[in-house]
Amino acid sequence: MAMNISSISPILPVRTEPLDSSSPAGGQFSAVLRGAIDQVELSRGTAAQNVQNFLSGGGDDLHSTVLSVQRADLEFEMMMQVRNKVVSAYQEIMRMQM
């Protein structure tokens, strides 16, 4: 049985200068973060609108209303876990000695 083992890519040097918001890497991270936050807010707004429609006797049924609320809650919880991991990684980097 032959296994295909790919070579290990070289380790890139660590950047010593700080990233500013105009750099492509900093801007891309900011855009991804903003997009994720916007998606969570959109989901929360949709869930709130579905609850309002259900309570006012609109066309939404209970099942779809509960699903939209659960989806918004799950997206928010995931966003909080990602935030916690980012903060933890930042704190770990700040503890490193140079």
C-alpha cells in the first residue's frame, strides 16, 4: 500500500512590524470579521421579525419561527466562541518572550 506524503512547506519568517489597517492582510481580516458580525446581526433581525410576525398572527408558523430563533442563537454562540479563541490567542502571543 503506497502512501503519498507531501513535503512540508518552509516556515515563513515572523513579521516584526505591526500591521496597519491599510495593509492587505489587516484589511482582509477586518472584512471577514465585519462580514461575520453582519451575518449574525442579520440572522438576529430575521429571527426578531419572525417572532413579531408570529405573535401578530402573520403567515409564519411556530416551527419556522423557532428554527429561525435557534439559528440566530447558534450563530451568536459560535461568534462568541470564535471571539474567545481570538482573545485567548492574542493573550498567549502577548505572554511570549522575545
